[in-house]
Amino acid sequence: MSVFGVVFNGVFIRTFVLFLMLFLGAINKRNSELLRVKHIFVRLVLIGLLGFGLDITAFLGFKYSTASKGAVLLRTDVLFSTLISAFLGQVPGIIDIVSMILMLLGVALVSGSENLLKFGYGDVFFLMSAFFISLNAFVIRSVQEDEKNPGTDFVIAFYNNLFTLVFFSLFSINSLKLELISNSQSIGINIATTGLIVGSVCQYLIYVVYYKNLRIFPVWLVRTSLLFMPVYVLLVMSFLGESVNARQLTGVLIILFGAFLLTISNQFLSSKKQR
């Protein structure tokens, strides 16, 4: 996908997902749901705006800071989610908080981040992105649970993708036309195009799985589970021949231990509620 520019990647993926959802919606006869947005339309626009905001601030963070710091600071969304949850009355337990801190420490070790305490202005963008991610999750949850017109995951995902595409296109309007012309020539039966299509399908699957989990679990727990991502990346890297050092392996073990504590804690709470 590096063959194409950042703007082209973003527009292609969002556009592909848009038509994929319309196609699947037509097959499942769900497109009529897209017209039932009374009471929730403003929040659907806000979800798309926050989706754009978290993408663009993360991009600026990677531009003005380092990737290793971004890998850690972007995961502070679990802390923002916990604070917002506490403000809304969903206070996680002590074991849950300890688990989060352990997993964040593991992420720092896996990413190889150094000088985390040396804070630069570029790091502010990572924190902004993490906050937008957290806030977006709560807005999505509010639409799912709206008393007058609870939005389906299909409707939320469609408008999230649509408005993110609109805001992204407006933001990059100056370079959009140039990139579309220069990059469209590379579209064809090749690895780069296949990567774009696979990325688009993965983006759609993220909507499906993420929104389903938000319906079932507290927001802070869903965001915490995403701390597993560095472990998956490390496994893929090692499979592709990248070397893995002792520090990174230690980080993986800490993440797994934190996840174990989190699972045990929530399993205990679930069984307690069922009694």
C-alpha cells in the first residue's frame, strides 16, 4: 500500500467500504435502515467527525514524533476511556486498573519505546487521537442505546465511514485531485491494489467486531482488550523473519499476565451477578 499516497489510501479504503456496505445492505435488505436516523443524526455526524479527528491527529503525531512513542501513547485511550467511564458511573475495580497499567507497561516494552518522559509537541497529537478514540466509543454506545431510536451497528458503521470520508476529502482537497490522478494509474491486478482491497475489507470487519463488542462489554474493557495489538504485530513480525529481543518477549508476557488478571476479575464479577 506504500505505492499509493496517504490521501489516496484513505479515500480508496473509505469509498470501497461505502460501496461494500451498500452492496451487503442490498443483499440483506437493510439499506432502508439508513433512512431511519431521527434523533441520532447529529451524533452520527459527530462519530464521523471524531473518526476523522483521531485519524488525522495520529497521522500528525507520526509526522512530528516517533512511531515507538506513538505505539504507546495511542494506547492511553484505555486511560481516557476509564476516566470517562468513571465520570459516567462505570467505575472499574482495583484489579482492572492494575491490569491496565501492566498491559500499558508491556506495550511500552514491546514497542521498544525510549524517553517516554521526554515529552514533545508532536506527542500531544497522539494524546488527542487517543482521547478522540475514547470519546468516539462513548458516542457510538449512546447511539446504540438511544431510547427513542436505537441505531443499528449497520447504520452507525455506514455513517461513520461516510462522514469520515467526507471530512477527510474536505481536509485534503488541495492534494486529493493530484493524488487521485497520479495513483489511479497504479490500480490494477497487482500486490499494491490487493493490499488496498484487503485493507478495505479489514476496515469493514473492524466495524462489525468493534461495534458488536461495544454492545456487550463496557467501553473501557473493549479499549483495554485492544492492548493485545502489539502482541499480534510482534507475532507477525517474527513470522516474517524479524528478530525479537528479550525486552519485547518480557513485554508480551506482561501483557498476557495483565490480560489474565483482567479476564479473571471480569469472570468473577459475571458469576457474582448471575447468583
